[in-house]
Amino acid sequence: MSTISPPSLEQICLNYICGSIQVLCYEVQENVGNLQRIAFKFPVFLHEQLAESILRQLACTGQLTLNVLTLFMDQNTCRLKRACIRSSDVREIGLRLILMHHNITELDICGTEIPFSELFASSLEGYECTSSLRKLNISHAKGEIDYAALGYFKNLTSLDVSHNMFSDFDLKQISIKSPNLLELNISCTSITDAEAFGHLRSSLITLKAYHCPISWQSPTEFAKFTALRHLDISRNPGSPEGYDWPGDAEKLEMLLLDQNALRNLEILDISGTPRVMDLPLQVFISSHPRLKFLGLCNTGLSSYAKFLPKDIEITGEATEQQILLSLCCYPERSSYMTESLRRLFQISKNWTQARFEVLQIVLPPMEKHPKDLRVQMAATACVFNLTRFAVTPKDLHPETLGRIANLVLKAMETFPRKHELLRNCLLIMDSKPMLKKAKFDYYAACMSAMDALCQFSNDLNIVKLATKICAILTAKISTYETIALGTDRHLKALMYIVEGKVEAVQADYILSVTLSVLWNLTDEACCSCQLFIDSKGLKLLLRVLKTFTLENKIIIKKVLGTMNNISEVHHLRHHFINDECIEALRNLLKCNEIDVSYFAGGILSNIALAWTQPFSTKTSRCEVLEQIIVHAFSASVELRFAVDSTMGCLGDTSRLHKKWYLTEYDAVDTM
């Protein structure tokens, strides 16, 4: 059976170091400029690979600040060649200090607000970094970029400017000032003119131009890029620019039919250009023997799987291999992921064996596109198909389960009104390994499940799933969270379900787990108990006791559990002092089922504490106490009796009831 391995020891150590960075460090008296420098408490030298891994993880987890960055500014304590500070809150001064103190060969500042200006670059003149830097990623820049400043880094061979404001003029400057470039990524920029590449047309080995206008306006121009081994001219089929057919397809076909073009090409990606004829592709494949990879997502060409060579890796939607490769290659592209995930869902329905390793390529699209409903719908459907084989906690590691749970809860929070998505999410959560072993926010899960229940209370599938999940998870949350969860809206939704089952006289699973949720939500929650009483919940519970006999012992016991929770609240006990309630509890006290009798006795004991003045009831307080004592001795039930010196009545025995609750939870409410 395929499984997913737990994290490596290296990753576990990295997680601990980065998660405890403030605890492991102290402030050094010597400052770096205006920055308060920190250092590890234990004198340690971070070798190159370790220092780079820690820096990357701190950046990717949002923990890299200017002060934390000072950890890496002393060559006597660490070495850096590859610096990744992407998406971090590090300003220009932090980047300058890193470049000044280390001979950086690869720099990734993707998604930062650092302004890459000529003033900044000129301040580094004379430092080793201007000649050592080979690879630079400034994509998704939030600050201003002066592309002329790249000329200070004379030996730059790889540049990523994708998803930036990048014009033909900027490209022309780079072609002049960075003559050694071999790899260039201009994806999602506005480049239209092939002449702007200048001499780079004869030297570039890798060119990525995904969804770049030149890719569909002038694809034949790429035939002049004689040294290319990797060409990506794919596009987003769902973009506002639209698709001009047959014009766009014919232009691409002309490039494919040119047997003398791109002779050294090993990787070609033309994904996102549908309705291209199969003959030009066949000609291209036959005339390019070095081809190792072919991107055909959203083209329709991959459906012709018979003529496609088996020794070439192909992305597409025709076969399982193509679909899985597409998921690996394009997690950032939501339009590609939607179709690939839909196809994966279709084929995974027929799998008869577990394929847990596929989860590793399904989860990244969920993480990267949390607000894309189509991706979330398709991904959650796939996750359910892939996790339905996980029946024991050993099938999936708890960390993987927790990752799945967090993504599912994020989807439920983002799309609280989408019925099908909520159903998918609840189906994923409704598994024994997930509910017992996974670590996630139990309160958030309960809140999302309850909201789904309130929103779709007439859908029996939603009701069954939501109540079961809440019945199990409400036993794991704190008292404060229990109180926050026990809102008037939630309690009334649960009572509505109970009332429907009473009217239909259905003692089924839904009624059982719904009563479990009520029991948990009223436990040590005075506010919830008050709301329950105000909504006539006690009368509803008495109706349940009247409707169902002791043949439904589980139902009766859960009703008594909720009544017991309410009877523990001192100012609510007087609501129990009426003939209907006392008579029902006295009858249950006589029951031969010891746990039912035990609960009834405890509730009557709590009622007796509030029975300090005469009530117009057929049964007196003394008669109730006498019956409890007689039955306790006759049934050999070990109740803790505490004689009150003032009132001479039974003490609070409610805490003893927990043992029955735990037994019930383990035996009935889990599957």
C-alpha cells in the first residue's frame, strides 16, 4: 500500500529551530548600523547548506525580519551563497548587508518591497557580490525596479522578472547591460517585440514566456533563438485577452512545421493554445530528436496519445501520467489546475487501491489558490477520493492529516455558502484517522461544521456529517471555546433537528449525535444552559423522554447528560421542580440500567439543593431524597453523598457522571 512518509529528521530540526528562533537567540550589545543584532545562545557555526535552509524557511514562513536577518551577517558564524528572502519583511538595508557580508551567487527577493534601484546597486560597487552573483529572482516585485541597475552585476547568467511591469525598453537595456544571460523568465509581462532581445537571441538557453503577448502574437520569431534548449510559450486560456482562432493556432503551427528551427530544443511548452492541428506537432516531434518534455495542457493535442512518443514526458489530460505530471509542473496556474484536478477526480473514482502519494501533488494547488472556487471544488473532490482508503491512523501521517484538515477548514471559511464544496469538506473531515490523530483547530472545525448545519439544515447528508464531527470535536475544545460555540443560533439548529426526530419518532444516528453535541455544548457552560432553557429546550428533552423508551438507552442517557449539565447551574435548578420533570426522573431512577439510574439520581440530587421552599408538586422534596437513598443502597450504586449541614440534602454528584460520558463517546459516537 502506498503511504506518505513523515517529515525527515532534517525538516523536523528546521521546523524547531525556525519556530523557536527567539528563544534560541539573545541580543548582542554590538549593533549593525541601526539594527539590534542577535546571535545564537550557544556558539555554533552554520555551514553553508544549513544556513541557507534556515534562512529560506524563515522567509517562507513569514518569520524573517531585519533583526532576525542579523543572524546571518557574520562570516565567522555562517556562510551563505544562496540567499532566499522571498516574501519577507526585509528592507533595502537588510539586503545590502547580506550582499556586503557574503559572496552571494543566487539571490531570491521575489515578492518583497525592496526597491532595486541604481543607487542601491551602485552602493555595492567594490564588493565581491557584484561579480559573484549569477542567479537573480525579482519576480512579483512590490517595490520599484530600475532594470538598468542590473548592469552592475556583470556575471549574471539567470534572471527572473516575471509578473512585473517589464517593457520592451527594459528588455533592451538588459540585453545590453547583462550580456552573459543564459536563462530568462519574462512570464506575464508585456513583451511584444523580439528585436528587444538583441544579441540574447543567439545566446539564451532557457526562455520562459508564459502568457507573454509575444508568445501568441509572434511565435515564429522564436525560430531565431538558435541556442534555446528550453522554451515555454504557454498561455492562460481563461485570460481577458481571449483567444483568436484560427489565427493564434495557425501562427503556432508555422513554428512547429519549421523543421530547421530550434534544433537543440529539449523542452517545449505550448499549453493553453487549443485547437492546434496534430500534424504540425507530429512534424516537430519527428524533427527534434533531443526533445524530452512537451507541455500540452489545455490544447486538446494530448488526447492523441497514440502518436505521442513514450520516451517524452508530456503534460495533458489524456492519461493518468499526463495528469499527474501537469499537477507537478503547474501548481501556480489555476486554470490548468482546475481541468487537471477534474480529470484526476474522474480516474481516481475507479482506483481500487490506496494512492496516498498522489496527495502530495494535489495539496499544493489548494494552498496556492485558496480563493479560487473551481480549484477548491475539484481539489476537495480529489482529496476525498484519495483519503477514503485511509481507515487506520497508520495509513496517513498525522502531519499530512493536519495539513489536509487546515486546507479544508480554509476552504469552508472562504466559501461558507457553497453547498457542494461544504459537503466535500465535511466528507473529508468525517474519518476516524482525521478526527482522532490530526492536529488542527478543533474549535474552527466545530464552528464551520455548525455554520454548515445552520445553512443547510434540510440536507440530511450535511446534518449527519456536521453533527457527527461536532459530537467528537466538541469533547476536545476548551470550556471557553465551548461557551463561544454554544450560540443561540447553533443551539436552536440542534433543537430543530431533535424536534423533527421526536415528531417522526425516529431514534436514529442523527438524533444520537445531535444529542451528544447538545450534551457537550452545555457542559460547564452557564450561558449556553441559559440559552437552552430560554429556548424551551428542557421541555423538548422531556418530550424525548416521553417519546422513546428504555429500548433506546443511548438516547435516554444523552438526554439525561444534557439535563444534568443544566441542573449543575444553581440559578436554573428551579426549572426542574415541576411534576412532569420530577415524575420522569423518578421513573428513570427505578430503571435497572445502572447508568440511566445513576444520571437520574444525580439530577434529582441537584434539584434537591434548590428545593428550599414549598413548590406545588405532587411529590415532596423529602420523598425524592428518600427514594434516591433507598435506590442507591438497593442497586449498590456508589454515589458520593455529602450531607449539607444547613439543608441536610445531597451534595453535587455531577462530576462523577464524566465516566459514563467517556464510555459513551468511545463506544457510540466514533466510527
